[in-house]
Amino acid sequence: MTDASALSGKVAVVAGGSGGIGRETCRLLAEAGTRVVVGYRSHRDVAEALVAALPGEGHLALPVSIEETASVAAFRDAALSSMGRVDILVNTAGMTKPIPHADLDSLTDAVIDQIFASNWRGVFATIRAFVPALKQCGEGLIVNVSSIAAFTGVGSNIAYCAAKAGIDVMTKSLGRALAPEIRVMAVSPGVVDTQFVPGRGKEITDKIAETTPLKRITSPTDVADAILACATSLRFSTGTKIVVDGGRHL
């Protein structure tokens, strides 16, 4: 169980907070004492139900499309207006599309642009928007959800692997650039038990689990635990990643 006072008084913004990893991250951060801003793209009812179920008080659901800088700016302004501060920014938002790596023609310019806008540019835009507030708190933390696809080259498509590799490089670069006021970390899961990749059903995930050393795929809670550790235990770490994959990359 999380120490209910570990992050007492802090505010965490979770972009993509209503998704599988995001929901668990919001829950654990709230259990640790933070007030949480749940950023959601659609399904306001789902996000507001999550806010109502979180432990503690003062949580908030706000819409954001990270591919649109104006939307990110409005999201930041609304979060700061309501909360008054931001101490932690977690970037879990993103999308992908399964395309075999040998099928070069299906990885069109439009698909590439969409994947990079969602998984790299939008993450950077969100960070850029919140950096002044994170610096002001003096002990800011950014956690980016990456993927083992970034360094294995195995993932839903080549562009997704490349975008996540870009997240890892961004994490290193910003770890230097934003220190010492802000730490920047990445968490890199393997296959996660969510509906993130369209068409990846139980039969496929069961086969993946059998080839993973720890004999199961990553759960959203596994990833959320690592994100929480960045805020509570790994206070002298920045610019690096935590792999949470049960040994799948080995």
C-alpha cells in the first residue's frame, strides 16, 4: 500500500489519465496524497467517474487533445486556475496502429504524421506548456510513458518504435536541460494488458505471456507503480528510464 501522505499537498497532472495506464496512475497518485488532474481526450463521463472514485478530495477532469497546442494551453490554464500549482506531469497519452514492419506501403505519410503527433510532438508540447509551473514548485517531476519498442525495434509499427525512441532521447535531453528544478524520467513497459493496440486480443497476449520470462504481460498497475516510484523513491534519478516488462526484452 502507498503511504497516504507520501505526496501530500502536491498536484499531479496526468495527460491520458482516463486510459488503462492513466487510470491506475491517477489512483496511486491520489492514494499517495496528491490532487490529480485527469486529462482526457473524449468520454467525459468516464473521466468524471474516475475523479469521483479517487481517494481524497480536490481532483478534476479536464479535456485535452495533445496534438493541438491550443488545446494543451487551455488544459494547462484550466489546471493551474483550479489547482494553483503543478508538481508532477505524467504523459500517458498516445495512439498506435498495428502495421507489419515489412509492409512499408501501409505505413503512409498520414499514419506516420499521426503517430508522431500523438506520441512525440504532443508529449513535447505538453511538457513545454507545463515547464514554467513545474519550475516554480522547485521540485518538479515529469514522467513519460515510453515502450521497450524504443530499443528493441519490435512494436505495433516502425513509426511507433521510432516515436518512442524519440521519447527516450527527449527524456535524456530534458533531464539535462531542466535540471535541477525539474527531474525527467521515462517508464518503458512491454506489452500492456489494455486495449491500446487495436485487434490485440487475449489469444495474442497469452502467447506473448508464454514467451516472457516472468510468464505474464505487463499490467497497468505495474506501470503505475513505476511512475509512483519516480515520485517517491527515485528522487536522485533523472534523464533515464525504468523498464517494466517482466523481462520480455531479454
